[in-house]
Amino acid sequence: MSKKVFVGGLAWATTDDKLREFFSQAGKVVSATVITDRMSGRSKGFGFVEYETEEEAQKAITELNGKELDGRKVAVNEARPMVPREQRFGGGGSFGGGRNDRGGRRDSR
């Protein structure tokens, strides 16, 4: 059964291939993905690495957490399951505050 780890603190220049190469020290990497912004295509500074076994993933957490990759110390943790958007923000309601009778202004003009 495969197991994913979360990798934070990535340099903007880190690519999927560099991530795969670095994390292959801990075991057989099934996939390595740097998460990018949809609009700009720029790295968000984190990614995920998937290993074939839980033992390899644990080895990566133990041995590679705090190590330097592309000039940055990376944080390596067990990946948590993604939470659906509705649950992340309390049911998918509005994000803003309420308006008042002055068109949203909070001062007393």
C-alpha cells in the first residue's frame, strides 16, 4: 500500500524531478509533485511525495525532515487526507462580513 508525505518549505525553483531525486534516498518514489498556482504556474512552496510502502514514507520523515533541498530546509510530515472545500470554511457560506447601511463603511460619516 502506498503512502504520501507532505513536503513544505520548498524553494520556488524546485521541480517535480528534483523532488523525486532528493526523496529517492528514502525509498522507491511512486510520484513526486510540486504544487503550483493555477493562474501563475508558480510553485506554492510545498508538494507531495508518494512511496510504495509506509516504511519508506516513515524513513523519509525521519531522515529528510530538516534537510536542505535547493538551498532551503524542508519540512517532511505525514500527508493528511484532503478536506472537501465545504468543510474547510464552515459549510461554504459567504466569506465576507455583513454590510451596514453606509454601503459597507465602518466609520461614522
